[in-house]
Amino acid sequence: MKIELHSAEEVAVTLGVELDTLYRYARKGRIHGMKVGKAWRFLDADVQEFLQQQRYSVKPTAIKTRPLAEILRRATTESSLQGGIACHGVEASYAEVDAAADLLAGSLQSNGVVPGGRVVIVLPNSLEFVVGCFAVWKAGAIPVPEDPLIRDEDLRQVLEECVPQAMIVDRGVAERLSTQRAGLENVRVVYIKNRTCSMSCLDKARVESLDAVLEGRAAPKVLRFNSPIPAKLAAIDYAGVMAGQATGVTSTQSL
């Protein structure tokens, strides 16, 4: 009668364990096996007995959660994650996105944005939008993204609801905001893409060119990465306005 022996690799796949774990089970007698030379071999009956008895327990590997900004930083150094972002013909490597986000994050912190503070981002799908989100996370703050096509009254409700400390907007949104004050009382800095205008509605806030900051033409800032993020919120996404009040959802940085 022919006896079929299975290799350790085959049995490990069947049991769903690592080879080292299987060897440890075999050495402790938790699964019957035999050594043929230096290699372990297992009978099918022994494998089936081990499965039926359910005498082993494979604990799932704990997944270490990382802040989103750290994931971007890792992507700039790990060869398996090399790549970049392309949007409407504009391309940037992960390293370039990371460096630009550092500059903007440092500027946010220097302009008084604190951990847990809200930063409203009203930009179209673009490289600047991606950089803006990562910059806010790096600064320990919480991005509140909105569509540039949002109605003025809805945007006002969002601003009054989230009480932002900063805004990142394009020129068109900046021009629309220049006629209102509601919801802007706590804004400390506004970054405008393609800036060609000032914002007379802001008494104490700084108005800066987003392009200048991202290109490093603004004064260099010192970035502090050790600021914890309250509740580890990743973003606040307002779905709309109902009964005169902005409503939305939050998401966390558990990646």
C-alpha cells in the first residue's frame, strides 16, 4: 500500500498557518509528523485529525493603524509604493505631494491653526486638493471638503456649523466669500489658489497665495508633528443643509 506524505509547505497552506508555526506545533506534538532527513512530512490522516480536533487557534495578526499623513510619508520611501498622482494633466510624485503638504502644514500651524481645528477646503478635484487634505492632517487639524459649486447659503451654513480656523479655496470661491462675514469670525488664514483678490470681509485673518506656499516662495515654517488629533477624525463631510442646518458625517483615521 502506498503511503502519501505531504510536505510542510502543503500542510501549512491547508491549515492557514505560517511554516514556523507548523514546525512549532510538530515539535510540541500538537500535530503528528515525521522528519525525513531535515524536512518534516505529514500523513493526510494526521492533518485531518488535527483539523477535526480543532486543537489549534490562529490569532489574526494585529493591524497597526497609521495616520493618513504617515501613510503618504511611507509611500515616498518604500520601493513597493513608488508612484504619484495625476489630475487633469498635472502630475506629481508622492515625494512632491509630501513636500508640498509639509510646507502648507507648517504655514497652517504658524498661522494659528491648532490640533482639532477645522479647515474648510473648497477646491475642484485637483492636485492642490490632495495636498491640502494631507497638509491639514499633518497639522493635526480636520479637513472639511466642499464642492466649489456649493450654493452660497449652504456654504454659509457649513461655515457657521463647523467654525473653521482656516480655509483653502480657489479664486472664484474667494470672490463669493468677500461679501459675507457669517461663519468667518474665527478664520485665521485663507489660502487662495490663483489669488488675484483680497478679502475685505476678514478683519484679522491673513490672506495668502496657495500657489506661493506650495512652491516654497513663502517664508519657511517650523512643522510640529507631535500634536495629537482629537478623536482621530479624518474629515467632516457635510452632505447638505436641512431645515436651515448643515448635516453631514465624520470619518476617522483608522487605516
